[in-house]
Amino acid sequence: VQLQASGGGLVQAGGSLRLSCAASGRTASSYAMGWFRQAPGKEREFVAVITGSGRSTDYADSVKGRFTISRDNAKNTVYLQMNSLKPEDTAVYYCAARRLYVTASARSEADFGSWGQGTQVTVSS
């Protein structure tokens, strides 16, 4: 599956952004989809994941209650709604498709086989 992320930008602290990830391929809805982020000088970290059906989600503690992951399988698109943004949310955000046949709780980079190109999110204080 091929992925194209978009929606990043510059926003003030406390503001909101919605990222989109368009997936290609007829079987895109079969994959759980996740968002990761990488801040300058830091390792890439897990942000959120949603199952193929959209019925189950999981979040990093740092974004829980502020970010919401969702998907529209009719449009082959996954979203990340980011509210109450903080300067520490500044990073390049990547969407990724989780490999099939991994555990439902899998959230490491190695569990995700296809990656989008990343979109920059900058939160000013």
C-alpha cells in the first residue's frame, strides 16, 4: 500500500490541525494505520493507531485526550485530528500501515511496513 500524508503547517500553541493520509490500493482498509512523529534530534515515536475497521484505537500517553485518529475507508483516508497543540508536538508526522498478522497492541516502527513521506507540524509558543 502506498501512503501520502498532508495537512501539516504552522500553528500557535493551543491551536488545532488535521492531518490526512491517503492510501492507495484496493486492500487499504485491511490494514491498521498509524501515525508516528520525529522531532529534530530525536527518534521517531509512536503517536496513534487505528484498526482496519476503525473500531479500535490506541494512543501514546503524550497525546491522549488531545489527538484523535479516525479513518474513512470509503475514501481510503486516515486522519489525525490534533487539538490543544503544544510546542513539544513540533515534528515531522508520518503515517504508516501496520503489517498484517502482528499483535493488536503492536506499536513499534518494525511493526509497520509501508510509510508515507511525512508532513511538518510546527507549533509556536
